[in-house]
Amino acid sequence: MELTGAQKPALMEDDAPVLADDALIDADRSFYLVGLIGGKDVGKSALVNALAGRSITPSSSYGPGTEGVIAYAHVAQVEALRELLQREVPGQFRIVTHELPSLRRQVLLDLPDIDSHFASHLQVTRTMLRHMLYPVWIVSVEKYADRQPQQMLQKVAAGNAPNNFVFCLNKIDQLSGFRVQGSGVPAAEGSTREAEPEAAAELRDDFAARLQRTLSLGEPPRVHMISATNPAAFDLPELRETLIREKSAQAVRQSQEMAVQRQDRSLLSWLDSQQLSVRAQRLARLQEDAEELAAERIGGPLLEEVIPRLLDDPATRGAMAEEILTDRVARWPVVRLVHTLLSPLFTLIRGATSRNAAPLQTPQGLVDIAMKETGYSASDLVQTTFAQLRQSQPTFGELYASNRLWEQMSADLAAAELRRLLGATVQRQRDAARLRLARGPGWGAPLRWLLTVGAVLWFPFIQPILHGVLAVPGMLHSLRSLVMMTVEVLGVNYLLSSCGFLVLYFIALWLALRWNTQRRVARLLSSWQTTALSDPSLNLATQTLQWIEHLLAPLRQSRERMESLASRAAAMREAVAKAA
């Protein structure tokens, strides 16, 4: 009902006159109910008296008629019956007792008219129908075609098996042509009847055909032709013999099982009327059309223009490489000083050529700049796409009633979510790149010290002294020569020339680190562009596709729920068919 917007099935209405759960599962209850159901002046009270063989309820053709429940029960059932009636219709019942052993478990009820003008009378009957396993449906020859009793019967039969019903056409003696065999007196004064006249048979067949249509039966049900004022005439003796024969607990249980199956079939009939499979197919086509349009109108510009602009901009890569380079040179003695001195110059050059490459530019800012430079607005893309979907498919508006993406505010919120996702992805890329590239191998520390501190010691000091010692024989044995060489090495002219060389050396080393960092960053970003990446949280294209899928989530969820309901309804149908 929530998914389709359909009204509640009659079977599930709060006051539906169908068997309640306790009447369907309690097969071992000490009694079961047989009740007479009918409209005003159809002869229910007279039939109760005829079936009981005594006057237990007054008959009248005027006034309000029966106003409450009149129960004809064995004395052993009085307490349990009183408890039920007091709970369901407090103060609106009367119990007439008997001591017939053959009817110890059966309780016969006379109920108010189902077409009564008094709402309280009708409510009493509807309430007791929820506990009455065996309704005896009575109509008269004057009122058998009335619509109101047929509508009530249809509601009652939605929760009870037609095999549990007994149908009676009362006041048959009012039709002309009935005579006691061989006596010439009316049937009202005799005990037998002659063959049914053609008019009576036609009336019975018409009533049976109406019942067949109302209850959706394969064949017309049996209709008892009776006259409640003539207990020994027509079909009443046979009917009385049927009703005064107590049913076994097993027979009651079988009747309950048939009623449960009937309720299942009624629910399945309502489910079939919702056309769940057709709705699911319609939603599947709608989802396919929506996905194609969203891929073309939203995914195309974002994946072909915005994302490549964000990934392939050399200045953007340079900004990421700058952060990683800062972390790398922090572990290189002397080189970190060169980086501190030269990085502002590179920042100025990069800032003059591309604003979004500034090292302090936030990931969210990079996304906004990429959107602006490509000329696309995610909000406009979403709004126009969903406006077209809503215009072409009216059902679309119902599915997105709580998130109207064709309106400006909802589209802006969706676009903000995309910017947040892309910005978070860029930040994750930066963090992953720094984690992967900034840390060198464990054996890199000795190499860094050798190339930095070692160079400072080697080129200005160790290398010239060692060269002089090895170049002049016997210099190791002349202290004066060694002192002179040391003084020469520490001289101003020599140190200035050595410092100039070291500056060039460390600048070259810094540039080599810079080039290596940029190359590794470029290689890493290229690997993150493939959709086969093991970690989709680092892929901008994947995040964009997931965002588009989220936009279509209400449609997809509705289709999945509809398909699930259709599948469950089919499984229930098969189970009910097997149980039958």
C-alpha cells in the first residue's frame, strides 16, 4: 500500500466482517458458532425457532427487529460463551440454554439485520461475524436480489470459505403453485410438497447464479428452498438435520483451514489487482531511461570535462608534488635549506600561470575552479535533467516528492554534495600520495647523509687534502707540508670557490628530488584514473558515478521493492496453490 498508493484491501479493514485470528486458530475451543445472517423481514427469528424446535426469539415484521445477539447454547458452554459475548458485544446479548447432548459444542446465533437503519445493530452483526465460522445466509423471495446483502456477503466471504456457508431462500410458500401432495391444501398447512413449480426453480437458479458471481465460484452453490413458518415443508427438514448435527473437532479444523486459504486467496486477488509485475517492469524501463539521460546530460560533462581538468592540470599536479616534496626534503640535511629559499620563487611563478595550483589551495577550491573553468554547473545539470525526466514521466514526480531535484534548492544541495565528494577524494589522494611517496626506504637515511653531509665534508676538505697527500710523495712524513695544505684549504679564496660549487651541487640535488617527486606523482595520479582501481575512494570518476547513482536511488529502490513484492506474491501464490 505504501509503495503503490492503493487502498487497504477489504480483508484488512479494521471493522471488516471477516474471521479474526482467534476464530481461525483455536480449533479446540469448547464451542463453535453458527449464525443466521440476513436483512429485515427475511425470517431469521422464525428460522431459529424452527431449528431449535421452540420459541427462543420473537418474530416480527415491524419495529427494529432483533437488536442484539440471541444465542442458543448448551448449558455447558454458558460461561465460555458469556465471556466471549461480554468482551465483543457487552450488554447486547441474551443466552438461551438447552441440554441436548447432540449440540454440546454448537452455538446457534440470531443476529440483528444487516440492512438495519440502526448503526449499533449493524455493528453487532459485523463484530460477531469475526467469530462465526458457519454463517447461514438467509434471503427471502422478495429481497434476494437486493444489493446491500450481496455486498455484505462479498465482504464476509473474503475471509471465510464458501463451503462453510449455508444459503437459504425463505418464504418460498408465498409463491403460487405449492400444494400438499394429494390434499389440495396449501403447503403451509401440510408437511410435504409437490414438485417445484417452474417459477420457484427459476428464482432459485437466479439466486444461485448471483451467489456464484458474488463469491467467484466455479459453479452455483446449493440453495435451500425453505419456509420458516412450515418446519416440515420444502428443504427445511433437510436443513435442520444438517444444522443439528454437531461437527467434530477435525471438521471444525478443516473449516478453519479452508477459511485461511480463502483469506490467502482474497489477499492474492488484491495483490494481483495491483499488477506488481507490470509496475516493476514499468519502473525498470523508467530507471533505464533515467540512467541513460543522466549519463548523457550529467555524467558526460563531468567525466569528459571537469574530472580530466581536475586530474590533468600540470599546475594542480605541481601543487600536490610541492606538498610531498616538502615532506621529502625535510629528511635531507642542507637540501631543506635550499628548498626553503627557492620554493617561494617557484610559488610565485606557478601562481602567475595558474591560480588553482597554489600550495595552500584547498581541495574544495580546486573543484570549484575546475567547474568554473570548464563552464559547467552541477546544479544546472541536475535541475535540467530531472525536469526533463519529470515532464516525460509523471510517475517520476511521485518517486521524488521528498527530494524535488528539478527545483533550484534541491539541485543546489545535490551539487554541493558532489563538490564535497570530489574535494574529499582530492584530499584522500593527497594523503595517500604523501603516505606512499614521502616516506623513503629504511636504507635511504645513510644515502641521504652521504649525499649531503658527506658532500659538505668531501668536496671542500677531505677531497683536496687527500688529493694533495696522494699527489706529493712523502707529504705524510712532513708535518709542515700538511699544515700548509690545511691552511690553503681553509683559505678564503678556496672556501668561496668550494661554496659556489656546493651551492650548485645542492641546487642540482634539490632539482633532482623535485623532478623525481613530480614524475612519481604524475605516475600515481595516472594509475588513479582507471576505474579498475582497487580503492574506489581515490578515483574521482568512480565517486562521480556513485553520486549519479545516489541521485537515482529513489527510483532504483522503488523498482527493487516492487520486484521483491512481485516475487514474494508469486511465491505466496504457489504456496497457496500447493496447500489447496
